[in-house]
Amino acid sequence: MLNLFIKRNGMVVRESIQSVDAIEVEADILWIDLLHPSLQEISYISKTYLLDIPTKEEREEIEESSRYWENSETITINTYFLTRPNEENILHNETITFLLARNILFTVRYSEFKVFDEIQQRVLASPKNFEDGFDLISKIFELRVEKDADMLESIAKETRLLRRNVVFDKQLGDEILEKLAILQEMHLSLRDSLFDKRLAITALLRTNKADIQAKKDLSIVLKDINSLVEFANVNMNILDNIQELFSSQINIQQNKIIKLFTVVTVAMMPPTLIATVYGMNFKHMPELDWDYAYPFVLLMMIISTIVPIIYFKKKKWL
């Protein structure tokens, strides 16, 4: 489906086009948003506006160094936008294609994003703030970075809560380890998205096609991205620290168990030795004819067990 935003009489109107034949090529178009476009729609837009629009499969194969390119007429940007499929905890980076040509912004996407719904409402409500495609793309990046900041803050809260559970509540187990892995994966996805947008904005700031105001807006967004990257790096360090604390807690617990078994083994050695001696089948053993031999040996075994335990407690080994 194609959503066209056309300037008319100082206003911007939105038209949802189901067929490419209905597009008014001569209209003063501000933005063409291609949502789940068909091959026919991509082919038509490419031929009409002399654009090289990659297919969904081609976009995923684009190298990192080639995600931004520019010629005398157009600018093409392929950048990551974060999405959370089915409201799960796993974040996914979806590639969005932006093309700027003839001061028109073309966006190609295969997923729904609230950012695009919000920017469309802003365009319709305040058309004077959007003179060309550069005003649009700078505002889209601004809104997307705000969403990333909110997401990063939410993940940071979960990170601090996890650290509190490990450090103070001594919570251990597979659930903690799974939560740690999920948070690490979320941070990596978020940081990759921020890096990708930073490269795109840095390249946009070098172009001579954008006006001064658009570059000012993009510069502010770039500063926000740099701050978020630093924040994400701090959170990654905290997660590494949590992982080390988790491993240390596991080692401490294992050491306590090993120490307990060691103490029990050492404490049982003297009574075992006594039982072994009196379990020998020698014919001449003086205690065999003694009436109190059995309780005496039992008492010796109990005392020989208690004495090492008392000694270990005094040494604070227990």
C-alpha cells in the first residue's frame, strides 16, 4: 500500500493509493510511504522517479559500508529501526529504506511502526513545519531516537533490578541467567540500531543537499544518539558485572557445599578407623571378652566425631 502526502493550498493531505495508476505524478508530493509494497509498486516508483529501490531480500544483504549512498540526484539510506515482535522481550532490528529525491521523501518498510503513525499525524496537523523530505527525515529520526531512549531507560531499570536480586537477595538459578542473557541481547540490538542511525545521520550532515535547519535538527539528534550509546555502554558494563557476581555467587555456594562435605568426611574418619579396628577378625582381642566393650567403642566413635567438629567451629571453618 502507498500513502501519499501531497501539498495543496498550504495544507498537506493524505491519500492512500491501492493502485499505482491513481498516482498524480505532477502533484506537489512531500512524502510517499510504501508499506508492504508489491514488486509492481516498487517497479513503478523506481521508473517514475528514477530511483534504485532495493527489494526486501536485497536490503538484508547490503553491507554495512554501503547502507548509505548518494549521487547527484538522490540519497539512499538503509537503517535499523527496533521492533518488538508479538510484544516479546526480544528486540529485532528491522531495516527501513529512506530515499530522498526531488525534495520528496520515499520510505520503504515491511513492518508497522508507531513512529510513522505519529509523524503522519504531525505532518497533517502542522504542514508548515515540513517543507521538504529533509524536514521529514530529521523529525522521523528524532522521534525514533526518543523511542529508543524510552526503551533503553526501561531496560536499564530491569538491569538494576536484576543486579539487586543477585547482590542483595542472593537469587540464583536458571531464571536469573535467562534474564541476564535476554537483557544482554536487548542491549546489543539497541546499540546496533543506535550505531546504524548514527552513521546515517553523520553522512546526512555531510551532504550539500540538506538545508541549514535540517542539519541543525540532525545535529541535535546525533548528540542524543551519542549520549544513548554511552548510556548503553554503561548498562552493558553493569550486565558484565552482574554476570561476574552471578558466577562468584555460584562459586561461593559450591565452595560451601565442598567445605561441608570435607568437614563431614574428616569428622567421620576417626570413628571409621575405630570401627575398622574392631571389625578385624583376630582371635585374640582383649575387648571381645569385656562386657562393656560395645558401648565403650560406640562412645569413642561419638566423641571422635564431635571433637573434630568443635575444632572446626573454633577455627571458623564451619
